[in-house]
Amino acid sequence: MHRSSNQKIEQSSVEQVKQQQSQPVIVQDPKREVAQVAAPIQQPVAPQPPTPTPKIISPNAQQPMHQEAIPAPVVAAAPLPTPVITPTPMPIPTPVPIVQEANPEKPFDRYGILTLNLDTTSTSISATDKSTGGNASLYSKTNINFGLDYAMIFSQSFEGDFYINNDNIQFNFPSSNSSITNSSINLLSFGVGTKYWLGDSHTFALGLSVSSDQLPFLRGVSSTLVTVDQVSVPGVTAKAIWNFAHFNPYTVGAEGDVCEYFSTSAGSYTTNSNISYGGRVFIRQDISEKFRLELSGYAKYLNESSSIATQNQTDYGLDVKLSIPIGGNFK
């Protein structure tokens, strides 16, 4: 009896398997499955490792079909701890000490110096005619001459100046029987120059200037007759100044110069290139910041040869200068 019941059960199981195999395999949408599966869940379930899905092979399919795995529910990650930012202190710069000069230099204020020059001059000239051999010697009266000079003081060391001088000379012969043509002449000179002091003590200076000077030249020289011409001659002068003694408010010094005169035409004759030498000794007093007085004695020797005569000239005299500053004060 038990055997017949067992056979009935086995036959019914075989029939159920055949019916399941004859029906087509339906693959459901995983999203719908997730929804259907997740719907009845009332409490969160801990995630389980995915169970491998068995392969279901349809009898009519030529290729194996795989059922997609159901994704595990997403579990929110724990929040990360907020980082603590500690501010880095800024480095404090080390102060640089300011070193001040003991005696800071002040900017130099430029100013000018206007000088009025009055002098008394005596002149002597001796000449020899190159064609006749005649000789003549002329001597002048003591004449009063004047000049004007403007110097610009650019710095403690450098100066520039412009000057103009007028010399009035009256000649006399040694003998009353002699005759002179143009015995009284006016000689005009002007020029520009520079001066540079070596050192701040103003003890020694060098200077250079260019000028146009009217000089006397003798023509038709004989023992009884001579003609005096005034000829403008360009020249370049180099000079040196030495202030060798200072005792406030006085300064004592000396000056020497050498001048090269260039050859030039004088109508019927030509002057040669000639050289002159000069020197003077002076004493200067700073009366105040606005006035300066200077007294000097000077001498000058000049070789004034030309194409018609050879001659030598000597000047000597006294010079008085009064100076005032323009736009500043005497230092």
C-alpha cells in the first residue's frame, strides 16, 4: 500500500516538472523586483553577501541566459569629521635700523657774482721795422681803465664767467720832436671762461678762457714817426690761482696766466702767433655776506710781432675790484 502511494507521488512530481519545463521562462525587471521585494520590508536588514543566482536554461533557447543580480541596498556612509584648521602666524619682519649721517650734505644753491673792475695801467712798447731797421719806443701815461665781470657759481668747485674790459691808452714819445699817429686808442676785450677749484678749501684752482682782445701794433716805425693800430686778435688763456694764506676775513693769493694769440690779418700786414705771460698778487677782504673787496698789483709781458715789425709790450699797474653776490651770499 505504501508502495502504491509512493508511486502516485512520484508520478505527480514528474508531471509538475514537465509542466514547469513546458512553460516559458519569464525574466522579471530587476527594478520591479527590488520594489516588490523592498515593499514588505518593515525594518532595516543588515546587508548580506550576494547569493549567486542559479542559471535557468530555457529548452528552446540556443544560448545560456543569466539572471541579473539584485543590487544590495545603499547604506549611507558615516559623516567625515570636520578638519580643524590652525592658523599659521605670519613672520614679523625685523626692523632695519636707519643710519643718519652726522653731517648730511645740503644741496648747493647756485648764485652769481658781479664784479666791477677799476685799474690804473702803464704801458711801454718797443718796436723795430723789419724793412728799414728803424726803432721806436713808446710810453703811455698812467691811464684809468674799467671792466665788468659776471661769474656763475655752479658748485663748490666749478665756476663760469663772462668778462668785458675797456682800456684807454695815451702814448708819448721820449722826445718832443717825434710824431705819433693815433696816440690815443681804446682797446676792447671780452671773453668767456671757466674755473675749477681743487678741493673744498678753495686753495688752488685752474682756469681756461677764450677771448677776443684788441692789441696795439706799430706800423711805419722810425725814430721820429710811428703809427699805432688797434687789431682784434683771438686768444686762449690758461691760468692758475693759489690762495696761500687765510686769516678771516682776509685772503692772500697769487695768479699766473699764459695766453696764446693766433695769427690774424690787419689790412696791409699780418700779425704773428704771439704769446703773453702775466702774473698778479692780491689781497681780498670779505666785508660782509654781500660785499667783497680785492686789491692787486699785476704785470704782463707780450710779444706782438707782425709781418712788418717786431715789438714787445709790457703792462703793469694796480687793480681794485668790488664784488656783490646775485641770488645768494658769499660763503
